[in-house]
Amino acid sequence: MTIKFTVYKGSKDGIKQAETEREDLKRDDVLVRITHSGVCGTDIHYKSAEMALGHEGTGVVEATGPDVKTMRKGDRVGWGYEHDCCGFCKQCLTGWETLCSERKMYGLNNLDQGSFGTHAVWREAFLFKIPDNMSNEDAGPLMCGGSTVFNALHVAEVRPTSRVGIVGVGGLGHLAIQFAAKMGCQVVVFSGTDSKKEEAMKLGAGEFYATKGAKELKIKAPIDNLIVTTSSQPDWSIYLSIMAPSGVISPLSVDSNDLKIPYMPLLANGLRIQGGIVGSRQVHKDMLEFASYHNIKPVKMNFPLTLDGVKQSLTTLEEGKMRYRGVLVAP
């Protein structure tokens, strides 16, 4: 039996509604009826590509394949950026499947389906059960945005005694503030102007510094871990000067330009630049449990999960008017 459903896809002519289909469920396939989807900056990068859009999906299990073990019809689940991996390489066997050479990621694989649509079919192994006290609406943006910033904190081995600097108060930054604050860290926020200061402090920041036009930054104490969440790379020179010895810089900006950074401060202070993408599955599960326990939620704007709603949400994001994560809600 063929499974047919609607998707909203990118194209050179703009966002379009299309129909897609999958063969009947095999092995550990799970059919999910999509109830919500986060809207991520990465979706903008692919809006002109011939592919179904969206990768922060949440919904309800409608049917399962013959080898599914833990999920049942009616379960609430979500998924993120990675859809599959080989399962046998060193990276997969040590919990780093996001670095698997055969990984299947949004924008590169499964181009016929995404979270902007009515349904999707994914492997059970790459679906995540949503905690009972978390809504599908709030879980959506955590599937990529939350996973990305939580993974940066995890990989950098941030401790409760760390001073964590967060550059940017946006879709990623406002989540990073909450996670770091609930971890017990001193959270130091850097943003262009003071316009987001009050909100950043409410989210958990202890210090806030406006950086527009600044040639240097004067802060209370050096930064142990710097999480960069802006849409483009910042002026690295002003941030290297405030880093503590052996500090870790985690750049999360999606930028096609080369990384150009002052060399001697990096060398002399033993700084580390730590690349990273979304969390592995165990880190992702830890993130959901942590967010559930500490009641961490995205600040969001809702749009209908329709063709017009998808277009409106992406326009809002492109124009820099999103506060701070868009969520598409199924009719």
C-alpha cells in the first residue's frame, strides 16, 4: 500500500505545494502525522532547492513498520536534522553518528519529505519521544535549535562554574541562554544594541553588553566558553581578548566565508575552536529531558502549516523580524 501526503517544497520559482509518496512501511519505518514544525534559518538556505522543506518536526505516530519496538500509534514524537547513519563505523559506535561519513542529513538526503507537510516517514531509531510535560509546539524548535546549542555546551564540557558568553539573542541564542543558566553557569550575553537586554536577563543572563561599533569589550571577568549564534561571523578580535586561558569558542553561525581569526591570541592563550552541528541521539535525548525538567521553552511566533503560512514564516525570518523561533501549526 502506497502512502501519499502533502509537502511544501522549495524551487527556483518559490515555495510550492506538492504531493509525495512512500512505499508501505518496512522494517523500523514510522509514519508520523505532523502537528507542528519549527522554522530554522537553514530552511532559508534551501528554499530555492527542489526539495521538501523543514527539519524541526513534531507529530503523532499513525502507523509503524514490522520491526518497530518502542513506538506505538498515538505516541508523540519529533525529529531533527539527521535521519540515518551507517551504524557500524567508529563514529557511530562511539556516539558520534552525526559525524558518520554515511550520515543522512537534511538538505542532502530524503529530499521528498520534510517537516513542512502533513506527514513524514522516518526510521524509529531517529525519532525522539516528546516528554509528557512538553507540548509538540514547544518541542519543535528544540529538535534542531535546541539540539545545536545543547550539543555545543556538551562538547565544550561546560561546567556549572563556567562563565559562558553567548553572542546573539535570536533563534539559537535565546535557547543557549536558558540552557546555560539552568546548568548553573554565569551567563554573559553580547548583542548589537540594548534592545534585547531586558528579555535576555529574564531568560537567565547575568550580564549584558551591547557591541555595535565597539573596538574592545570591558567585562567583569574573562569568558571560559563562548557560544556564537549570530547569522554571520562576528569581529573575532574583540572576543579573543576577553577569553580566559584554555577557553573554548563554539561557532554556530552558518557562514560560507572562511574562518579568519587572530592567530597569536589563539596560540598564546591555548584557546580551542570547537566545531559542531546538532547533537547525537543520546545528547538529543538528554537535551529534551533537561528542557522538560527545567521548563525551558522557545520564545516563538506561530504560523499556519499551509502554503501561505510557510511563505510568511520564511519571509518573517529573512527580514529579521522573528522573535525568536517560528512554529508552523497544522490546521
